[in-house]
Amino acid sequence: MKKFIHPIALLAVLWSLLQLYWAIFGMSHVYLVRPIHLSFALAIVFLSTPARPKGKTGFRDYLLAFAALALAGLYAAEVEFLNNRIRDVDPVPLRYLAAGILYLLLTLEASRRSLGWGITSVALAALAYNFLGHLIPGNLGHRFVDLTSFVEFQTLGVEGLLGVPLGVSAEVVFYFVLFSAVLEISGGGRLFIDIAVRLTGPYRGGPAKAAIVSSALMGTISGSATANVVGTGVFTIPLMKRLGFAPHYAGAVEAVASTGGQLMPPIMGAAAFILADMTGIPYLSVAAAAAIPAVIYYLALFFMVDFEARKRGLTGMRRNELPALRGILLERGLLLFPIILIVGYMVAGFTLMWSATSAALGVVVLSWARRATRMGPLKIIEALDSAARMAVPVAVPCAVAGIIVGVLTDTGLGLKFSGLIVDLAAGRLLPALVLVMAACIILGMGMPTSAAYIMAATLMGPAFEKMGLPPIAGHLFIFYFAILSMVTPPVALASYVAAGIAESGLSETGWKAFQLSFAAFLVPFAFAYNPAMLLEGALAETLWVSATCALGVFALAAAFTGFLAVPATAWERAAFFLGAIGLIVPEKTTDLLGLGALVLACGTHVLRARRAATAGSPRPARPEAAPAEEPR
């Protein structure tokens, strides 16, 4: 109980209660909701993250937290004034000029503390361009922007600091985070891990396959790659190591599997909600479009793991190590119903906020059916506290991204940049896709996915529109690569977290994760060229392109692991690789060529395997099981 008396916990619980009040009794005006949402996030950052590493929270931090909350009070007291004023016509009161500057500075400082210099440096560069860009000659220059106009645009409207990204965080993402926190604390995370282990554990390389399944399911309640790694990796990585997988390989599997959780419907990462808001596409349509590419992503990783396990002669877990499925469902099975409930509400047309809130309340009610899941008052308070803390890494980068987007919009750089992309690509789609892919990965280095997506979509989304790419295909392409930056060296946050759990080298784990996720780098190009994979078009075309892409990732896994039934020869691996490229490229001619290469490679490989079996060639030796190791 003592931990809930701490100022951070009190702020977190109060914040969650306010958000719940808005969800149940109706959302207030944006000039009330968004500043309060941001100010609570800033205050928690200042009280929980000292200005210097390994420092202590002091009087200055409490002062900054109080200033952030006071700014929210100022906006709350004058909602009518803010709502009725006309930009560029009504004068900006001095108190709002000072408050706006302070709000921006506090946001940047909170970003530096909680997110590092990555996105903060981008924001500082955007501010420098805002005030000095009029000195740049040519098309990249812009008109002079004075301080008053800048502050008015950024803090007294809904296009900058308090813009769409922060609005999505306050009005949608927070409630899904709350649902995630309630489901996790009631035992939902353990439920998914137990189900995954029970279903896949007995089979070849079972713990690695359990990591894949559990991470896909955990994405439903987390939406964060690093949170998925921590939530499932502490259990699956030691199991993989005990079975015989190398530490760096176990960490890489978990990193790639956990990263894919943000791609997996029905509840994806926070950036998916921002994508829906920015494009005007209903969230359910976004989730439906992402379904097939997400399944192919996990299918590719599954093939990689299966072939690697077969190559090393690894077995599954012993039967006596597996949890009983009946026991799992009896103890925690009721927690699956809120997930069905949340999808049902969305399909029925309820708002995302109400769907998530109702599902969270449903978890609390259903938890009382079993002692193992029961949520008493302390657990409910813990869930409210956890939800607010989990919302901070979304709210702060969304606010910073709003500042950057505001600069890009007000100065016109966003449209100029998209024109530059089109010019560099000479109007061709493939070079434009490659340029956008590189930019997304660079922007995503050490940066939250939501912030990386917002900036990339603002800068490069219009370029795809100029080239005639459907909005859903263009934005999902950007969304995928913003996520894949989590497993792309040199800065691969999910891989680094997994390496810490696996006690393996950062570089070794990062490069292995990149190799395991290679198919995911090809799939977005496939649906960009043929949006049928996103359910855009005829059903027959969707089935064809999905089937050929699935065969392609099978061939790619065989090429990378160099093993199916027996070790593959060099020319077989080359044929598998060429077949994979041909099948993944969504053209009928390349599909047929790729299918031919795959059939030829598989045929010769099977003949060799049969001859080897007839000749009595030894199979790979099964490693002895290591002593049982308790999960950390």
C-alpha cells in the first residue's frame, strides 16, 4: 500500500481516473483534455527520471512537475477563451505567450529525459529551421516566422503541440493501454504464455515456437516491442537456451517475435491508431488490411525456427514440463472473453475509446470468477498506476512529434520534402519505396514507433499519394518500417533488451534478429506493388498473392538456414533464394519463375535426402537436455 502513497503513484492513479471519467461521462473539450493529458505525462517524467543519469529527484524536478500541472490548470480555466479566439486575428495575451514557451521547453526537457537525444534532436532541428529557414535560399527556404506566430500556432491551436498525435494518445491510445494493464495484472499475460507453451512446446524447437505464438498474442495487450520482450522473454529465452539454442539466437527469436506484436491485429501498436486518424481510414479497416502481412511475418519466423531446430536436431519440451490445457482454461480462460468483447464493440460501431474502456471493466468483473485472477482494490489501483506509467512513453513522443509536424506544416517543408522524394525517384515507385524505407529506419533508431511513424508519414506520405499509391498501402509501408527499426542494427532496441535477458552480445543478437526478420523487409514491397494483400481488390487476387508470398518466405527460410531434410547444397540455397524473391515479388511472371525454382530445388533436395536415408546417413544427434532451469 505504501508504494501508492508516492507522489508519482498518486499522479498516475489520478490521471487514470480522469481519463476514465471522460470515457464514461463524455469527453471534454480538446483544450481541456489534451493539456491535462500532456501535463500529467510531463509531471510523471520529471518526478521519475532525474535530469542526470543516476541522479536523484530534487526540488527542481518537483518545481518542473508543478509548472507542467499549472499549465494544464491555465488551459482548463480558460477553455472558452481558447475555443472562441481566431488565429492571426485576435492578439496573443502575454500570459499565453509565456505559457506557450514554457510548455514547449518542458516538453523538450521531458523528451530528453525519457526518450534521449534522438527525437529531441530532431525537434531542435525543426525549431532551428522554423526560425532560420527564411535565410535558406531556394525551394527549401520559407517565409519569416516570428516568435508570437510560432507560439500561437504551436500551443493555442490543434496543429502543433496539442495536435492530432497528442489527441490520439489522449482519446484512444490511453484506453487501450488501460485495457492492457488491467489484462496483464489480472493474469492475461501468463495465460497467453501458458497457451503458447502448451500448443507448441512438445514440437521440434518448441520453446522458440512458443515465443513466436506468445509474443503475437502479447502484442494484443502491449503494443510495444520492448515490453513484449520483457513480458515473454524472461520465460521463453531461458527455455530456448535450455533446449539447445545459442543465447544470441534465442534472444534474436524473441526480439523479432515481440516486434511483430505491433503488426498483429486486432490490437496493434499505438502508431496504428495514429495511422487510422491521419488517413481517415476506420481502425477496423486498418487492422483487416494488416492481417495477412502480419501472418506472413510470423509464418516466415516460424519457418526459420523450425528449419534451425531440425538442422540442430533439437526436440521439444517433455510432457511433464507442459502446463495442462484444461487447467489453463479453467484458471484463466475467462480472460479471453474481454478480447472478444473489444473486437465485438468495434465491429458494432462503438468508438475505440468506449470499446477499450468497456473491455477493461469487463476484465475486472470477470476476474472475480477465479481466485488466481481476482482483482481486489489494491490490484485495481495497481492497474490504474501501471496504465498511466505505460501511457507516458506514448504521450511524450506524440507531443514532440506534434511540434515537429507543426513546423513542417506551417513552413511547408512537408510538401517540399515529398516533392524532393518524387524528384529523386524520378517518378518511379521502387526507388521511392527504397528511399522511404531507409528514412523510416533512420528515424526509428532509438525512437518510439509512434513518433517515427508520425514524422515519416508527414514527410513522405504525400510522395506516395503523388505516385498514385493507395493511402492504406503507403501508410502501412511506412508503419511497417517504423516498427522494423526495432530490430535493425546499429540501433535495435528490441534486440538489445532481448540480448540482456539472453546474456548474449548486443551486436551478435542484433544481426541475427535482422537476418530472421529479412522476409519482413520484403513483404511491404509486395503489398505496395499489389495492394490485394491488404484486401484491396478481388478475392482471387488476394488469395494468389498471399499464397505465393507464403511460399516465398518458406523458400527464404530454407535459403538462410541451409537445411530442410538434410543440409542444402550451395546451388540449392541459391535456387531457394531466387525462388523466394520471385514468389514474393507480386507479378505473375516472377511468381511462375519463382515457383519453378522452388519446385526444382525441393525436388533435387528430396531425392538427395532419400538417397542419404537409403545409404544410412546419420541424422543430426539429439543434444542431451540440460538440467531444468527455473524461468527468471
